[in-house]
Amino acid sequence: MYTQEWLSQFPETVRNSVRISVDDRLPGVTAACEPQGYNMNNAGQRLKRARERVNLRYRDVAQASIRIAALRQNGKFAIALSRLSDIENKGNVPTIYRLYSLCAIYRLEMVDVLEWYGVDLAMLPADAAAVPLGSTHMLGFGPDLRGEVQVPLVIEPGLDLSKTTYLSRAIRCWGRLPLSLVSVVDLKEHRYAFIGSEDWSMYPILQPGALVMIDERRCKVVNSGWTNEFDRPIYFLEHRKGCVAGWCTLNGSQLVLQPHPTSQRPPAIYSYPSDIEVIGQVSGVAMILDQGKSRRTRA
């Protein structure tokens, strides 16, 4: 495959990875587990066509991958000749390191190649929402403008949004809109978080499982200026044990975190800003009202 003299110019970790052949398939995973329309052989053939478009032989790709491995100081980026053949012709799934090397060599977008293997990064937020976490946490997903969103295309004429309206009856037609068309919406000043499925600290204003929007520009705690609990600012904060949302009062270097009275939780006092950070103010919320289920969960 490679001469010892040629390989000797690279670090030992790179040389070892070229000699070692590891099966990329996970034990117990069969073709029956694959989603419809997804075929590893098809993905391998697409990588083969990408290689042929740039007029590279197997040996050219292998040598290029070793150079990338040397640059990254990580032999996992190297691709042996036999491994490249298996990826293209036998449907073997490349490791994330080898996939990176192939994308770099073939000048491909890694996001696109992941989709060839049935991994759609645009589905990350939806899949995350399907796996609820007990603790309140930030969302690390940014806005993905590559996909589409389902929106109402035709709405009943004369709809008066100033009145409470059954919107489902007012929508005549739904359709899909590319997210790139809504890129004018400024999402840079906001972050998103989920209230944990076991976090009752701001119930019923923020129910467990609620999705909240956080305005990072409004991170200064104000101690007055509201007339009722719905006007009072709710802050999203992070401390050493995790994240939390609640009302706040700042007394010098002490921050008092006040839960909602119905949560039956006592206020918590933190040294500010050494022990707790104000991420921003909750400026929007989306939640499902299922109070019967909530009561059963709490019992």
C-alpha cells in the first residue's frame, strides 16, 4: 500500500492509522434499521462520482488524507486504500474524521454529504424536542436556513387578529416555505431554551416543557416597574448546577431568585456575578397546556 520510507515523514499516530483496518459498521445495525430512501451504497457511489469529478485516483485520495491527518495531528483523518474502496463499493460508513477528509479533498459541504447517509442536521431541534430532559437547559441549535418550514399560505379574508380567533378554521391552505426567505428576521439577539420536564419553579406561568425565547440584550436585573406577576420580568440564568428561570431581585452583590408562589419552593440567594450569570430576559414562550397531566406528574 505505502512504502515505509514515504510513511516515515508523518507522525506515528498517522502511520499507525494507515496500517490498521477497522470495520465502520456498528454491531447489530442492519439494513432493516435504515430509513426509507436511504442507502449506504448510494452514498458511497455519490462519493465515488465526486472523486471522479475532481479526477483523483484512490492513491491520490489516500495520500491527500494523510496530509490532512498530519496537519490535524490526528491519524483518524487518514484513509487507507482498502477503506476507501469499501466506502465506495461496499456501503461502509466512513467515520466522522474520514468523512471530513473526503469533504475537504472533494470540495464538498459536509452537511450535504451527511444527508446522503440519512443524517439531516435540520432535524436536530425536532429530535431534541422528542427527548425531554428533566432539567432546564439552553438550546445550542442556531437557525438553520437550509430547510423549509410549514406555514399557512391562504388565510380567511377579513380575519381580525385583534379578537380571539380559532386560527385553525381560518387557514385555508398550508404550504412549505424555504427558510432562506425568512432570513431577514433578526435572530441574532435571541437564544432559546427548554424549561425542564421536572422544573416547576415558575408554574403556571412557565410550564414544564415550555420553549422560551431569551433576549440577551435585556440582562440587567430591574427591581421595580411592574404592576402584576405577568408584567414582572422573568430572567433566564445559569449557575454551577445548571440553568433556571425566575423572578430576580438584586441587592448589591446578592441576587435573590424568586420562584412562583404556587411552586412551593423557597427563594434562592446567590453571590452575583460570581455564582450566577443572567443570560437574558424571557421575551417569548410556547407551551402546551395540559394541566391534568401536569397534576398527575407532580403527585
